[in-house]
Amino acid sequence: NKIAKVLSLSTAVLFSAGLTVMAEAKTFKVAVGDAGGSPQHELGKKFAEAFKEKTGGKHKAKLFLNGQLGSEQDTVNDAAIGSLDFSILAINNITPFSPTVGVFTLPYVIQSLDEAVELTQGEVGQELVENTVRDAGVRIIGWTYSGFRVLSNSKKPIKSVEDLQGVVVRVPKNEIMIDTYKSWGVNPTPMAWSETFTALQQRVVDAQDNPYMTIHSMKFYEVQDYITNLRYIFSIEPLIVSEAVFQDQKPAIQKAILEAGKEATQHSAQFLRDSEAAIKKDLAAKGMQIHDPVNGEKEFIDRATQAVWPKFYDSIGGKDKLNRVLRLLGRSEV
Ligand code: MLT
């Protein structure tokens, strides 16, 4: 009788220990706005690989590509309430929830990959991480670097502000980008990313802007013929984790999440350096005509910086904040 009791007790202990182990092993969901082969996907793959390795293979991160888990802006809400674990999305789709990240969306502030790396990985980036936790309930744990958002369209070569008149341009639901196009004399059409390909295909809109890498991975060359090399926004696409989910994890898992995010970030910068030129060449080989804006983009730059920057000083946290960024980048203050 005693032996039976000991046996059943030890079975119970073993069983519950087994359950604990099973309950602890987890597959986290990662929403990805873009398609396979995109910089977002590349960052996500690296994150998943590093996270698995850092947890000894116990925990996994599973990617859901092509906006399968909702539009990029919806994934911020879902992560904020803890119904989604992670999301990789363009920074412009976080700005509506945490306006200070707008400093990275202001036209013509970030002018190269090196500047994007310096800002995101330095103190300005760290501050934005904290603000985004506070304002949006999500924590940025990695940064995808995707390149300049160039303008694609199905109508004609566009080289000047004048050429742009009358073209129907889709933009993300982002006030800074809407106002930038307005400064160029165009009233753009705000639309979720997940609806953009179909809208271009059905000619509801003529044009949109996104990096070469995104245009390529999303196969926009099937429905767009021309590209203008605008450099108004360098696209940065953070990997966010739900703050509620993050705070629920043991310190070792939190550490693995943060470290895997850092590794993926380093990888993303290298991926862009290694791939963008070939991708651009391939888009040309697929028939896209690529044009530079006239006069070194001067009219686009002057109009956007003069009209848009002052309008958003308050929302980004004051004019001083922009000046700090400009100083860090070695540019003249405003
Ligand atoms: C957008 O245009 O909404 C985003 O930049 C798309 C993306 O995440 O690639």
C-alpha cells in the first residue's frame, strides 16, 4: 500500500513536471507585412533562427508572411492587447500610435543606410523604443533596413513635381507622408498596405512608394512600369514584441528575445548592402524604367522640408528633437 502510494505520487510528480515542460515550450507568432524575400522576411528568418538557438531549441518564432495576420497597423493594436506576439512592419505604420517615431519618417532627414543605422542603434533609437512602449504598448527589439522609398507608377516617367500632377498615389495612413505629397501638389490616397497590390492592379491608384527590395518581393513590376528615385524616406521596419507578452516571459527568455533582435538587426543592414544593387538591376531587366528626379531632387526637397517639418515639430517631441538628430548627422540645424 505504501509502495503504491509512493508510486502514484512519483507518477503525479513526473506527470506534472512533464506538463510544465510542455506548457513552457512555446511557438510565438510573428506577423510580417511583406512577402518572402523581402528585408522584413530576411530579418524575421534571422530572428527566428537566433531565438531558437538561444533557447536551446525549446522556443520558436513562426513567421506569417504577406499580412496574413492583418494589416500592418492592425498588428500594432493586436500586439498592444497581447493577442499577437511579434510583428515586423514599416515604421510609418507605427507613427500613428507613437507620434515621436515620426522623426524617422520626416522627409529627407535620413539620407543613407549608415545614417539609419547610427540613429536607430544610438540614443535616439533607444528613446524611441521607450516612447513606443509607453504610447503603443509594443517594444521595438530589432530594426530592418529596407532602403529609400522610391516612387513606382503605371502611367509615365516622372522626373519632376510637375510630372507628378494628376497621378493618383497610394500612401500609408500616415499624416507626415500625406502632407509630403500635398506639398508636392498631390492629394494622395491613404490605404492599408495589405490592399495596395490589388488597388494598383485594378488601377484604383496609379502609384505608390516603397523600397526597391519591397517592390521586387511584392512583384509590383507586374503592375507598375516606371520608378522615380526619390529619397524622401529611408525605410526602417521595426520588429516589435507585445509589451504584455514580453513582460510575461522569464528573464532568460526576455534576454534571448533582445539578443536575437540585435543579431537580426546586424544581419539586416548587411543584407541590404549585399542585395539592393542586384535587385534594382533585376527590376530594370523585368522592364521597369528607372529615372532620377531632375535637379538633384531640389524641388521635391525644398517643398517637403519647408512645408512638412514645421508642421510636425510638436508631434515628434519638439523642434529641438529634430535639431538633435540633424546635429548627430552632422547637418545644419533648423
Ligand atoms: C507601407 O507602405 O505601408 C509599408 O511601407 C509597406 C511595407 O511594410 O513594406
